[in-house]
Amino acid sequence: MADYGYMASDPDRKKALITEAAVYLKRAVECMEGDIPEKVATLRLLAPKYGWIDQEPEAIKYYDQAYDMLPDPDAEGLSTEELKKIKTIRIEILTAKASDLSTIEQAEDALRTFNEAR
């Protein structure tokens, strides 16, 4: 098993590794052609990385991109299972976004986003 204890003692190294991971995730999204669920999943992996390195506005940007890619829950042709999954993903994205908004002291936006998630 790898020992990641060194990362806790070296915040600059941790930030560099997370930043590098974010670059690769962004490239992955750019390379995906037409696979919306995979893009959304990758953006949902990417966004919190920015929160980990105190770049919440960047995280919020990627949460917004992922949210905007999701089909409208009122769209025709969605099965009950697909609709349930989309709604769950929307709630998870909005909750994470609201948390980041709260972290950067945008209380009104955070509250509005939490309410939208409800």
C-alpha cells in the first residue's frame, strides 16, 4: 500500500499533484466526443479538485458545466430510472456547488443553490 503521509506534511506538493490531476481531467473532457454522461462524470470528478486547492470559483465553473450538460428532467423519452438518476445527479451537483459558494462566503448564492437542490 502506498504511503501518502508525505502529502500531509508538504502542502505545496499536494497542491501540485492535485493541479496536475485537474489538467488531465480537463483534457479527458475535451477529448470526449458526444458522450454526455461520461463528460458529466468527469466534470464531477474535476470540480472538487479545485475546492481542495482553495480555488472554489473554478470548481463552481465545472459544476455549472456538468449541470448544464444534463438533460432537462422534463425532456421526453426518459425512462423513470433515467429521470431518477438525472435528478440525483442534479441534487449532488447543486449541493457540492452550494458548499463551495458557502466556503467563499457567497451566502445568498449558496442558499439559493441549496434551495434549488431541494
